[in-house]
Amino acid sequence: MATGTEAYDNSKPTGTISAVSGSTGVPNTVIYAVMNAADIIAADATLTAAAKITAGQEITAATLPIGFIVDRVVTYVTEAGTAGGTINIGTYADTTAFDAAVSIATAGAALVKTVTDAGGSAAASGTIITSRTSDADKVCVEYIADETTGEFVVAIIGIDVSEIFNK
């Protein structure tokens, strides 16, 4: 269950990359969000007043369509955050569904791929988004410690079959 509170929804459509038409059976969509601490703080009155993202805050990285099948989630740090800074990546229903304690303290490190799925196995997630009425359709980042600086990209890689469910 969620342990913090959503302070700010950063799920504006930063970007979507889709494969060439006709590809089947492979992940064909990447939805990504740039999580910049200074921008997130500036965009929310409560965070601006505190001048930081407080430990336990959950920020929405992406809202996924019904029928999106999550293969895996990848993070890449583009600007170092606070020394020792870490995040959890999951949904509001389970903030560590995709990964726990991902370091955001060092820029340019290797891509960090998900290590667990919602069932806890070290494999591709396979999570399918089935509802807009629960918090399971929102990928969130939970900050483990106070954060004032840094930037990272969260990319959700999967298969988008939402057209089947949204006709």
C-alpha cells in the first residue's frame, strides 16, 4: 500500500515512442517522464513552501491506458540528486511493484532495469492495466529521502493493446 502522499502529478505526456506499424509480440511502446526535482518543487505550492520534495512523497510519473501491458520499467539519472538519494518505483497500490531503493545520487550511471514484478519474481512484469478506478494505472516514484535537486527519466516499456479495450 502507498506509504506517502501524492504531492504532484508529473504525468503530463512527456513522451511516447511506438514501434513501426505491424510489429507484434514484442514490447512496442515506451512511455516516459522526466522527473526534475526543481521543476516538480516549483509546480506545487506545498512543495514550493517546503523548498523540497519530502521523504515519503509520491509523484505520478505516468498514467497508463487500460490494456497497457508493462514489460519493465527503466530509470536513467541525467543529473545527480542529493547524495544518498533513492526512490521506489511502482504504483499507488504498491509503491515498490517495479523496483525498490533505486539510487538517484549519481548521474550517467548504467540504466537501472526493474528487478521485481508485482509478484516479486525477478522477471518482466507482465502487469496489465485493467482499471481507471484504482491507483494501479498510475506509475509513481516515491522519494525515500528529502530531495531538492537532480533529474532522472522513468521509462515504462510495454505492449499497448488499449485500442481493444477502448472502443
